[in-house]
Amino acid sequence: MAARLALGALGVLAGLYGAVRLLQTGTDNVTAALWWVAGGVVVHDGLLAPVVVVLTVLALRVLPAAARPWTAAAAVVVGTVTVTAIPVLGRFGARPDNPTLLPRDYVRNWLIVVALVVVGTALLALVRTARERRVSPGPSTGRPPRGR
Amino acid sequence: MRTAPPRESDFTSRLRSPAVASRVGVALGVCFALAFVTGVVSHWAQAQTWWIPYPTAPAWGYRVTQGLHTLSGIACIPLLLVKLWTVFPRLFQAMARPTTRTGLLQLLERASIAVLVAAAIFQLVTGLANAAQWYPWGFGFIVTHYAMAWVAIGALLVHVAVKLPVIRAALGADVESGALDRPGTAPRSAGLTRRGLLTTTWVAAVVAVLASAGNTVTPLRRVSGLAVRDGEGPQGVPVNKSAESAGVTETARDPGFRFAVVGADRTVELSRAELEAMPQTSATLPIACVEGWSASGEWSGVRVRDLLDLAGVPAGTDVAVQSLQQGGVYTRTTLQGSFADHPDTLLALRLNGEDLDIDHGFPCRVIAPNRPGVLQTKWVRSIEVQA
């Protein structure tokens, strides 16, 4: 309990230090920053998370049981990696005077990443299903993959 | 169909469990701590006055810490998204009245989580956009990202302190154990197992890192299709700020250009030809940017120490480096005495066997070991003893 209290106190101190540093950047800067601080939570909790819930419900209705775990795995990888790629996909920071910044065809490369993940997951699914059939002949049990 | 907000009990997935959240949380905590520490190192390197001098060795130090900073941040994005997904039902948790002790504690904990989530998302979004030089906001990136880093790490420590018993219990039990699950959690999974989700999450983080690691890890350049740089540029080195955007295309090409070393009692002015006539030194040093990309180059030019000797500047003196660039945070920077005296710290005239490209700082630029790229001042006009 003492360790937890010390950890919590250290956290409060670090957080307050950050708050003071933020306030020292001036009212205009703090106001501009707070829109983005709050905006991130609103976009995640109010938009992204509900959309994922709806997509999950739809996927559960459409997909056969055997395909669900693999589809979920591919969707998690593609979805989260795509979020990391938003700035390069939009090329928002590109500048005509600096061709060394954002030099690639990011849409093409993103499609390659998506294709690799989808094909990789499908191959893994086929291998696992074949192996399970060999172990227990009969119709597919639709068992989710066993991670290691 | 009900139109009221969902209740915590409406979420029945086996995957939204402390067993998963704590495991992803450990990885996320490690990546956040790594990003925090390397970020503090970067601010230390960019300071203009030092309590503790920033070291000149190893030459590749900043390349590694800043590469780790951006890559651990990238890894945090899939980890945070999965983590938030696993705990999303908690957002709809029934609250006790805030006038009771339980209610007050609940309220405090939720407030600390709100700060943590807000600060974490803010750090990852602003860091990610900054790496692609995208600034869609009205605040100063450097000061705000730094202040919010302390808020995020503080809220993270509080969160770990509050959750420690749950974390320990979860990590001590099998991942499929239901001991810590919310009431109503499904006994079987409709899709992925918990182990499957964890494996998937690690794969997502690794894919995200590999897709941009080529920014700094040279052998991965061909693999990292989503990297903001491909390692190419004039003379084989990418450019962060072009001569055009710095507004120096005229002044840097002016044939009457004179570089000046300003000592306490004398000033020495040198043309580029005179600099070329001085003893030349070569050094293989990286340009390592705060945005996380880096590239190594073979630089040659005059040792800064030799130039300071011409103006009688004693060893160990901090000096100011002034650029031709007008305006901007980095047009005048401090070169710590230990860097100015380092034998590899050059006023570079050539890069990879050619005269410096104007976008790399022609007619002359500073290059020193273990320094952030923004402090490797280009289009150097003068090096001066500080008043």
C-alpha cells in the first residue's frame, strides 16, 4: 500500500508539473491545445468506439463462425495500422519545396500492407483448419485459433 | 430498440476483460515510458543552457534515442486502441453518489482516467502528425507536446497505482481465467480467443513499427512503405528545411558571402575559398531529426575548434551559431563548449564528396556528433562568443 501511495503521489506531482508547464505556454496556446486534448477523447469514445461496435455486430451476423476469429485478427491489424498511416495517406504535410518529405506512393504501399495482412491471415487460417481436420476428422468445429 | 445509452452489462465479450487489458497495458506502459524518457532526452539535447552538460558521445546517440521515441510512439497506437477497446464498457459503469466515500473515489478515479486517455491520445496524435510535418492546430508543438508528456506520464503512474492489485491478480492468473471478469461476461468467445487477440495486438504493433522503421533503420528502408522518408535526397541525405522555405536562396549563393568568427576582442571574416584553404577534416556523422528520421553522411570541412582558435576563443566556451535564415526558433542556437571543442565538430563545406547542396546548408553548416538535426545549423553566417 505504501508503494502504491508513493507511486500515486509521484504521478500527481509529474502531472501537476506538466499542467504548470502547459499553463506557462500562455492562454491562447492552452486554449488551442485543450480543443485537441478533449477532441481526441470525443473522437475515440463518441465516434471510433461506437463504429467498431456496430461493425462487430454486423460482422457477427454475416460471417460464419469459422471465419470470425481470422476476420477479427485481420481487421485489428489493418484498422490500427491504418490509423498510424493517416498523416502519410493524406500527405497533409507535403511541401512543394521539399521532395524528400513524404516521397512515397503511400496509397499503393498501404494497399500492399492490407493485401499482405489479408493473404497472410487467410493462409494461416487454411493451415490451421487443415491441421485441426487431420487431428479430428469431421466438419470444422469453428474453433478460434489458439494463440501462442 | 432502446435509445438510452448502453450499460456496462450490455458488453458481454470475453475479450473485454482485465486479463487482456492488463497484458496489453503492460506493453503500452513500457512503450509510453520509453517514449517519455527518450523525449526528455531530446529536450535535454535541445536545451540552450544545461544543468548537466549533454554528452558528445556516442555520435549515434541521438539517432538511437529519437528513433526509439518515434517508433515506441507508433507501437503505442495499436496498443492503445486495443487497450481502450477492452475497457470501453467501463465508460458506462454505474456510479455511486459522489457524496459517499465510494462515489467520491470512483469520481476521482474516472477523472484520472479521463486525463490519462486524453493526454495519451493527444501525445500520439500530435507526435504522429509532427513526424509527417503536418500541423493542423494552433498551439506550439514542442512546448505543448512536452508539457502534455508530463501530464500523460503522471496520469499513467496514478493509474498503475490505483490498478496495481487488479494488474497483479490478472498477470498471476491464466489469461482465459474468468476470476476478474465483469458479471455477465460470456463464457465462450464468439470470435478470437484472448490469446488470439493478444497475438493479434503484438502483430499489429510490430507491423506498424516495421512500416515506418526505415526512417532511421537503414536496412529497413525498402520494407517501410509508410515511412515519411525514404533515405534519398540531394547527395544521398534527406532534407528537413529547404533553402527556399528558410528564405536563403539569395544570401547563401551571394559571391560576397563572408563567414565570421567573433571572439571577445577580435573578429575574423573568411570567404568560402578561404575556408576551403584551411586544413580539412572528414567525419562520418548522422543527421538525426526530432521527427525520427536519420541518415548518415561523410562530411568534410574545417574543425570548429580551429576556427575558434583564429579568434582567440578559449577552450570550453559555449558559442552561438547564427544562420543566414531570417526568423524561426533555430536561426541562432548555442553550441555547448564540449561540442565546439570536439574534433569531429565541423563547419562542413562538403557532403559525400561534393560541395554542400544549398538545401544541406551551402556555403557552410555545423555538423557535430550526437546532436538533434535542428541544431546542426545550416547556412551558417557566424559563430560568436556569447555576450
